[in-house]
Amino acid sequence: MTEDQLINRLANYKFYHTIQITDNIRTAGAPEHATSQQPVLAELQKLDLKGKRVLDVGCRDGLYSFLAERKGAAEIVGIDHDLSLGAVELLIPFMQSKVRMHEMNLLDLKPESFGKFDVIVFAGVLYHLRYPFWSLKLLRDVMRPGGILVLETAVFYGQDNLPMMYCPTGENSPYEASSCTFFNRKGLTETLQSLGWKVHHSSLLHPHAEGVATTGEQPVVDRAVFVCEYVADHEGTTLENYWTGLHKLHTQFGGDVAAVEKSALLTREPSVAMESNIDATGLST
């Protein structure tokens, strides 16, 4: 395919990411989002991805997936509920890439879907999710111990001494209606820790603005990147089962947490126990 032919074919697609295809040609992308993408690219550049399995959640056109491939990742899987036809039909074949993209909702992701991963990229997605805690748990369940999570999302400033989440809807959102989940940094840090991730560091896109609590009636929103290691040392089976409604703490053990922890009933992984309590309708049995 000549460069002229490639340019003509690119015109048939709308791209979100700006991706360098040849020395002279790149996708147009959405330049207004490039600033928030750069910190993620910078963090991925620091990682040793050689031989690693990488999952790109909300992969869109594959900006982070193709970087992982260039850095020697052994396998790269991208998932997106709204898959990029430009990436699947043109970019991957033209670049002879081994990146595999699948149209999938994050809430359908399970360990048996693609196995477990060494690195997960989760950029520009969390603040759109109405079920953020469960989504982070699903990512935890497909992470290998010692694996790295690179999470980029919108966060809000305000009372960083308290772990908080701001959950506006409709016109109250500082972005638009689909943006409904904004943790503050402490809130997201503690949530990640409760699921077994050690947050190595987090950084704000505009650190000079930190400390500004509100503008008018809305909190000030910024973008942040969190780099985390899965250490598998989270709140424990007892508390996680309590959160997911699988406990028999009061009826069987009279509120004695120590007795629950000793019980063979709670030696199973919480995710397995949860699946066994869901019937075909999706309701708890």
C-alpha cells in the first residue's frame, strides 16, 4: 500500500488517538485529549514490558497498546465496548501488529476471558463508570501478583485529608453527562489499597492547582495518573465477603469475625464464591 493509498483509507475512519503509522503519516486523532494522554505514555515508557502480558482497557485506537508492543510486550489484549474499526480494519493489518482487540464491556471481563496479566492500562475510563468499585475489583481479578496497574482518570480537589468520591449526574457533571465518578486522590488511593494494590505514586496533570477546593458550585477537576503494584494484601476475605454480601457473620457466628476467618466456609476466593451465588437471571440466589 502506497502512502497516498494509506492516506485515502485513513479518511474513512474517525480516530480518537494520534498514532504515528509511518515516518510521514499519523492519524489525526483528537488533539484536545493529547495532554492527558502524555503522562500515561510517560509512565509506560518507564516500565520494562519485555515478555509481559498487557491488557489495555478502553483501548480505542490502540495508542497504549502499540507502545506496549514497541517495548517488547509478548502479548497485548485491548478491550473496548465501542471498538475502533480504524484500528482493527486498517492500523493493525497495515502495521502487521500482534495487538488483539476485542469488543467487550469491562463488566463482562473475567479471568477466563483472556487469562491474567502483568500490566493493565486503564486510562480515561474510570470517571465514566457508575460501578467504579466493582470495575476495579474485576481488574484486580485478572492481575497477576506483582503486576502493575497504570490508571489515568479525572479526580477532584477538596478535603484531601478525607477519602471521598464526587458523583454528579446530568448537567451537574463538570465534564458531561457520562462523566459521573470523580474520586479525590485519597479516596482512590484507599480504594485501590483495599483491593490489594500498593500505590507507588500518583501525579496530577496540573499540580499547581492543588488546594483549590471549588469553583462556583462545582469542585475543581483535574487529571491524575496512579501507578500501582498488585501485592495481593488487601482487606481480607472476611471483609470482602461482607462487602459483596456473601457473609454469614451474624446468623452463623454471632458477629465474631475471628470465628468467620477460621471457618472453612470462607477459604474460597471471593470471586468464585460470588459466581456460585448468581443464577441464570443474574440475581443472587
